[in-house]
Amino acid sequence: MLPFLNLSADPENEFFTDGITEEIINALAQIKKLHVAARTSSFSFKGKHVDLRIIGERLNVRAVLEGSVRRSGNHLRVTVQLVSVADGYHLWSEKYDREMKDIFEIQDEISRSIAERLKVTLENEQPLVKAGTNNLEAYQLYLKGRALFFRRGPHLRRSLECFERAVALDMNYALAWAGLADALNMHGFWVYFRPRRVWNEPSKHRYEQSNLTPEAHNALALSHLFAWDQPKAEFEFLRALELNPRYLQARDWYGLFYLQWVVGRLEEGIDQARQAVESDPLSSYATTMLAIACTDAGKLDQALQLKQAAVELDPDSLFTRWILQVVLRQHGRFEESIAAGEASLAISGRHPHSVMSLALAYAGWGKPAEAKALYMELQWRARREYVSPAALAVAASAADEQEAAIQFAQEAYRRRDPEMIAAKHFPEFARLRKNPRFQEIIAAMRFR
């Protein structure tokens, strides 16, 4: 399926149109006998004019769903066509002139029509698209929030705002709660502000008593993991994957964050990340997650090949560039790691993760003055903005400020800094792991 075109006058409807595309992808993915290209791979063709045969080959599909959305007030016109990639023949087409309130029915009808045309038998008559909310404004905010969330980086803050507004409009909207939890967790992990929980006790009760979706279980899993509650995290990850084995975010987070970083089952973590790449081969995010998993397990040649592929897929991604820094340094290619780090700093506006990794590269290359200058930069910035104690601990270790590194690590432990879940296996903590006092901190982190 290719991203639908936004034919509306308002450019803000681009988020709505992308959201409809994603909802239909998710609906089709529920049909077990149907191979559906994942969201990121499908969206890699957004705005590009590529021959259908090439698209079919890269996505490993025999037919492509194309469409457009035109919105005027409460009126919608959705046009769709299913096209054979072999010869461009239209297998099916339809036009829907409806009201906004019918959007869920339209998506369900499209999904069922495709299954029928491809001669795939549905296992039951349950709707493939479930509303989740009767509040259309909340639904539109949720779609916009998810679209922004996938862009990561500075878009995360706007994503968070959308989810907060959606939840305020419908306190029982499980998908919006899941989006809010994801956005808050990623804000904390990416050091955009001091980590905070998504819910107070009343909202937590409503959330846990609702009809939980795979997205909600996955969001709960990561929240429990960042609270260092291993059993609850494992239960929620497995429940999310049981409900939707094709939910790739759950597979990636379960594989890397839980299996590798928390319980040390490195090969199982690689297997989970590899499954995500096989389902979403054009995703730089999935490819980068597999590269990290290989790096953690010492498979550096594989990690570097994956990282180079990920950069080609998305050269503007902070996450992709940052991990390229890490992998190149692990290979001992310090000058190249530093060059990748400078590119990462330019993309990110000197993100603390890139700064600390650059300090490690200079330290490994035998340039302690440069490493110390970067550590001092993070110290100075910490007086004016939030910089996580874990990032400061890593930068201090690069500057050979061992006492300061341990003090920051102890502060990270006290605050339950989300980055500390990576302390046992992620390469950026390797210098710290040589310190017996840091090993004591790791031992004290016992997940319950």
C-alpha cells in the first residue's frame, strides 16, 4: 500500500491522510493470509514517482493500493484503486463520498474489498477497523500525533501535545493513552526533558481496565521497563505480540530493550530485530535497531553493513547517524566516527547523545583534551537545560573524570534514568563498566 495523496486545500490534512493510510495498513495486516508491506517501507515512496514494478519488487508484493483523500469541512471523498504491479491492470477501484463520521466504516470497507478481490478468506466478521473513540476531534489528533511520533527528533514534542489533547477529549481512548505513553517514554529516553510517568492513579486505572490494544500493551511494557519492573514489562510485551505479531515497534523494543539490555539474551534479541527488518525492509529505524543488537553481541561487521544501509535509507535521521558513530568507534575507526558524529551534531542541534559519543571517540583516538571539552560542554548545558545524568556519566568517563562519572551514575540510578536499562550491554557504557563501583550500581538495579 502506498501513502494516500492529500488533495485537500489545508496542508494540515496531510497528517489525517497519512493516518488513514496507516489505519488501513494496520487493518490489512490483521488478515493472516495476506502479505502487507509495513508502514515505514510503504511510506518510503511518499512523494516519489517510482515504477510500480520496482515498488512491487522492493516491497515484495504483487499488488499495490493507491488512493487519495479530499476533505472539505465534514465531507470526505476517498478514492482508491488496487493495481497489479506486473502489468498496471486495475484489479479494483472505488470512490467513497461520505461524512467524517463514516471514516471508520470507509476504512473497514476498503480493507474487506481488498481481501475479497485478492481471494483471501476472512476468519470472522468482526470489523477490521475499530473506532476506539466516538470523538472525531480526538481521533484526528491521535492520527496527527502518531504521524509526528514516527518522525522522531524535534517532532516528538508536537506529537506529545496532540496525544495530550486527544486524551483530554476522551479519557477512555486507549490508543491515545498508548500514544501519550510512547511519546513521554521517548522524550525521557532521548533526554528532551526529565522523565515523567504518563498517568496518575485514576487515569492508570481507567487505562488498565479498558479494552487494551497491542499498542497499549506495548506502551505499558516500556513504562514498566523504565520503572525497572521486569516481570510486568515482559508480560505486556508478550501480550502485545500475541495480539498482533506484526506490530514491529513491540518486536523491536522487546528484542533490544528487554531481551538484550535487561536480561542479556543477546541472540534472541537479534532474532526479534531481524524479524522486524524482514517485515519492514525499507525502514531505517528497524535496520538501526538490528545494527544495535548486533553491536551489543559483538557482531561488528554485520552491524556496520546494516548501519551503512540505514544511512542510505534515511540520511537525515538523528538516530541513524548517532548509531553510525557508535558502530564506527567500535570498529576502531575513530576518525570516521568523529566525522559521523559531527554530521549527527549538525542534524540534531548538538544532541547530548551525539556529544557524549563524540567524546568517547576522541578518548579512544587518544585526544583527551577534545574529550574533556565535550564533557565540559554538557556540564555547562546542564545548568541551563535538562541533560540526563546517564549522558553526563558517559561523557565524564570519556574525559577520565572517574569520580564525577560515578556520581552522575549514582544520580541516574536514584532517578531511574531510562537510559540506565542499557548499562549492562550498550557500548557507550563500556568505559564505565570497567569501574567496580559502576558494576555495583548495575547490581543494585535488580529488576523485580
